[in-house]
Amino acid sequence: MTDVISSQPNSESVLHVSSSTLIAGAVAQVDPDQIDLTRCLTPAQRFAQMLSMIELVENIAAYRLRKRRPELDEIESLRIVRSQHVRF
């Protein structure tokens, strides 16, 4: 999988074509039963589920950042990811 392509620090992020293809494939694999279960959740439950997914993605991004910059600890890598000072 390729990362975001950006030559300018403030430029808009553009997904590489292969990433778009991967996203389309992932959407095609969405389980209709899971969608039905999600529809049954209360707004508070959906919000909690959203927060859980955000935490997961932040932790994955921080892990990837630490692999590229081993001098960072977990807290610092999460700070960088959360402040969006890194492009993935």
C-alpha cells in the first residue's frame, strides 16, 4: 500500500491510485449484518464505537511513526499523530 503523496507541506493530500482501489475493495467487503447491527445502536453507543475506532487508528499511526523514528516514545508519537504533524 502506498502512502499519501504530498510534495508541499501545506498541499492537499492526494491518495495514490492503488490506495483508492484498496479503499473501494474494503467498502465492497462491508458486512450487511454489521450494518444492521450498527443501525440498532443508540447514538451514545455509535459515538463510543466511533471513539474506539479513532483510538485504534491513532495507535496504528503512532506505531508506524515509531517504526520510522525509533527515538520517539509512545506518548510523543501519539502527540505528533494527534496534532497531524505527519503525513501517512
